[in-house]
Amino acid sequence: MSRYVKEMMMSQLRQDFGDTKSLLILDLKGLDAMSEFQFRRDLRKKSIHVRTLKNNLAAKVFNDLGIHGLDKFLSGPSVAVWGGDGVAELAKEISKQVKKLKKPAIKGGVVDGTVITADSVESLTKLPSREALIGRVVNLALAPAQRVVSLANSPASQLASQLQTIADGGPEAVVEESEAAG
């Protein structure tokens, strides 16, 4: 392959990865054409990008982009996957696809600049989604305000309950009934 073609391929990889700091490296060896097509189509629906890599060119591009430590995963057939709604969603979807197809293997990857192994990807699948984490933070932020509102409303509801009891005949009616019975 000529130097010009290699430079074009590296330029395209740089453009594809852009400012991505989280991606996974897979080995799709053993998948037939239809399974690989379905794999790529399912990931595309979730806005996850898939790119087959030429290992030595990819290693140079990753080092240029500041993603170090992926060299050990770049042997044999390698495919990079990145994108989606977040790292946890990416790991969950890839893990689901690997279990469904039984052929692809997760080699490893990088999450926000930290190299992870295939075993670490499984722990990423247990993380809540980005939306769930945002919901938790909002709930924690609103909890003190909700408590203040409930405490402020509590005396008013107790007062309203007592006024309703008095309006219905009040405690005197209860005392008079007990005296008449005794």
C-alpha cells in the first residue's frame, strides 16, 4: 500500500474518531456476512459507529489523538466501536450483541482516556444510564426543598383536620354522647 493511501486512511480515521475518548475494540472473527450485517445495522440504529481497523495505522492514529495503551488490543482482526448515548449504553449494547451472536469477542477499550480490559466492560454494563444518573442528582437536589414544603404543609393540614372535626360537631359531641351512654 502506498504512503499516500496510508495517509488518506489515517486522515479518515482521525476524522472519524474526532474527539472521542471512549471506544471499544472488538474481534468479529467467526461471524458470517449476514450476522455481521445485522450486528452493524443494530448498532447503527443506536447511533453507535463501527469501523474496521488496520492495526498499525490505528495505533498511530490513537497515539496522535492522545489515546494511549490500545496497542495491546490491536492484533488480529480489529474493529472499533464508539458513540451512542454514553459509555455505559455502549458497553451494554455491545455486551448484549456479543451474548446474542456468541462469536464476537471484546478485546478491550478505553474510557475517558483510561484503558480497560474485556472484564472491565462487563462492569460498565452494570452502571445506570446517563438519564438515570441525572434523575438521581436532580432528586437529591430537590429533596431538601420537598421536605421544607411538606413540613410547611403539615401544620396547615393538621389545623384543617381539627377545624373539620369541630365543624362536624367537635369533641364536645363525642363527650356528650359518652355521658348520655354512661
